[in-house]
Amino acid sequence: FQSLRRLVQFATVGTASAWRRRRPYLLVGMATVATSGAALALSIKRENWPELPLPAVVKSASVCSAASIGRPQHWMTDPVSETGWLCDPSNSAEPRVGMERLCMDLQGRLCRAMEELDGEARFIVDKWARPSGGGGISCVLTDGVVFERAGVNISVVHGSLSQQAVRQMNSRPDRHKLPEGKELPFCAIGISSVIHPRNPFVPTMHFNFRYFEVDDGKGGVSWWYGGGADLTPTFLDKDDATHFHRTLKAACDKHDKSLYPKYKAWCDNYFVIEHRGERRGVGGIFFDDVDSPNQPAAFAFVSSCADAIEAAYLPIVRRNMRRGYSYADRQWQLLRRGRYVEFNLVYDRGTKFGLFTKDARIESILMSLPPLARWEYCHDPDSDPVKAQLMRVLREPVDWA
């Protein structure tokens, strides 16, 4: 299997001229792997094959037992905060408890569902501590059959905001300013995910949900929620875009029918690669500074959006993950990934905030980048009608819902 995987990588990376040079070697290699595989299959009796159970996918919310103080089974590992504190019913109204449990639940459900879809690769669970306070859980799947890279990361951090982070937050015109020149105690809890599938016909998906508390410098505490989800296809599929948007719209409409149009427009205007004059993808929703009408209502809205992630994305993966694709399709996918990298490193608020935060977990921040990408000098996608179809909606957003 490893030899076959190397052959696939050998076949799909490089220029067209390199592909032509490799053809004879690929034919010989494929024949060798096929012969070895057939011989191995004939040498093993069926009754000796181990039965490998598929991981169960838990759809319901987690239930903690205060008596046992044990973590829910679908969580990927123990939480950053003390398990008994998160599971104690008397703490259920505490915003930090609710947000960390939301993150643990969504991470566990989504990771197990993706492992089942992939069928081969498994998530590496990396629990880390931040020297300045808090820590996180990074779950990363690499080199799978369906997912080339997928990461679902949780961070629960606290401490003092650096001056760079304060200036970065104050640079936003749409929120009240934090005092500069002094250290501000803060707490941030969030989950962030980027999924880069192998098949060019399966779009990349990103989401994040976060809760933030910070000392306002006047003896009080400012708090707010933020988040969103967006879809980045290599090839435009109108049915996929419509399904994704309508699922997110239904989650927003449970709370206020004015939310989806507002947050959809915010997403379209946020994920813009300005130096290219195009959006990163076909959008979704994006929101920040949500602190009304009150904390329980704001958290309920974020919970609805988080609960919609699996229904919005996984059916798209199932529908497209077995589609055939060509060398040219793969090259176009890698080029579009290059645009993804440009946005994340140049414009993304979350990336810049993370890099400016003291003792930041760099590996987790840059997990969002694809394992492979490419750039081509003076590439003209508009000369190809299929590529041009995508470029039109990246320049002029569409009302998919």
C-alpha cells in the first residue's frame, strides 16, 4: 500500500513534461505493485483476516456524569480544563464551560466521522500546554485516501494580551477599542478546522467558533462570540454550494431570519484576496463581536451553527470523493490551494492574532495550510471555460440560498 501511495504522489506532482518522462517508470511500478498485491492476497486465508470495527459516530450532545467524573466517550482525549469542572452540573451556566464542551463535542463527532469516511487514515491527537496559560488539542489527519490533510484544533488559552495582539484587535473599525500600553488579562476558547481533500472535486472547508473575554481596562470584562464556515471549491458545483449555504441559513433562521443575509455578506467581504481581486471561495457565513441580546442567546446561536457543520459538508464529501480526475485537474487544485495560502498568510485575522500572541502554538496555527500547493507565472484561468465558471463567482458573489 505504501508503494502504491508513493506511485500516486509520483504521478500527480510536477509539470506536464515531467509526467511524460515518468510514464514508462509508472507503468513498470504499477505492474510490480499489482503483482505483489495479488500474491499477498492469495497467500492469506480469509478466516485469518482480523475484523476491524468502524468507529462509532456520536450524533447527540455529550453527557457527563458528575459521579464518575469521566469524559464522554466520543471526545478525542481529556479536555484542557479539568474534566470534573466541565462535567459538574452546577457549572453549566458558566460561559467558559459551555464553549469548551461545544468544542470538545464537535471535534469528537467530526473527527470520528471523517475517519470513517476515509477508511484508512486516523487522526493524530496532540494535546499541548501553553507556558503562559492554558493549552489545546490538535487533531490532525495526514495523507489519507479521502483527506490529504484535515485538522480540527481546540485552544483554551488565558493570560495577558501582548501589545501586538491589542493593536491587531484595535485595527478593526467595527469594534470598541481596548486600552493600549498595558497588559490586559484575557481568556479565549475556540475550535478551528480546515479540511483539504485529495480529490479536486471535493471542496476544501473551513470553520471556526470562538468565545473571548478580556479585561476592558476599566474594571469590567468585555465578552463576545465569533465564528463562521466557508467552502472553497476547485471546480464549481452549484448543487454543492446551494446545499452548504441552505444548511447554514437554516441554522441562522432558527434565531433570526436577518442573520444569514448579514453574515453571508460579511463572509463574502471578508474572504477577499485583494491583490488578486477575487474571493477565496463561494463563501458561507462569518460573524464576530456577537454579544446580544444576551449571553445565553448568543451562545445558543453559535451552538446551532456548530451543530450544522457535519450536515453542511459531509454529504458533499460523500457525493464527490470517488469521482475520477485527471493530471490537469490536480494541477488546477494545487494552484487554487496557492490562493488559499495567500489569503491565510496575508489577510486572515485569526492567523495574525495567533502569531502575535505570546507563546503561540505555531504548528496548530499553520495547520490550516495545505500540504501541497503551486504557483504558475501569469496563469490565465479565463481561457478555460470550466475554470472561468469558477472565477466568475469568485469575483461576483452569488446568492446560493
